Amino acid sequence: MTFQTTVIDLFAGPGGLGEGFSAFRTERSHVPFRIALSVEKELSAHRTLELRAFFRQFDGEPPQEYYEYLRGQLSKEELYKLYPRQKYRASQETLGGPRALGDNV
């Protein structure tokens, strides 16, 4: 039986702590951590946080359109429209927008 530890990242910034947890694999390629929630109040950091949460929805193999977005060949809105389920999950993980602790969600 394998277990996952749930991670909640407060004051997440652009998500470096979550990146470290999500990149970790055991010798048997088990992923022992799951990012459940990442909270950040600063807008530009939150944008990066949400994009990285979106990236993780593809288990390390994002679609070609992700790289087209990074190269400026596709807008973020177009990318998210192509993958609404993954966008929804990323938005849920990052509370749908910048939040300060104590803000109503």
C-alpha cells in the first residue's frame, strides 16, 4: 500500500516549495506528496504559481501547446481553453486567484 502526504503551501510565492515536493520520487517512482493547496497574495507570483500547477496536471509531460505559450505563439487564455479540466484543477489548487490569509474564499 502506498500513501501520499498532502501538502499545503502558505505564502507560496511562485511555488518553489511545491515544485520541490512534486518533483520528488521514491526509488520505485512513487510520488509521496500531493500539493492540495497553494496560497499567494501577490499577483505576479500567483500567475506563475497557477501556471506551474497547470503544468503538474500533465504529470511531467505537458502538451505541445504549453511550449507554444512559453514561446509567445499562444495566449494563456487559448492554452487554458484547450485544457479546461487541467485549468480547473490548477485554479482550485491556487484558490482561483491571489489571496491573503484571512480573505474570504
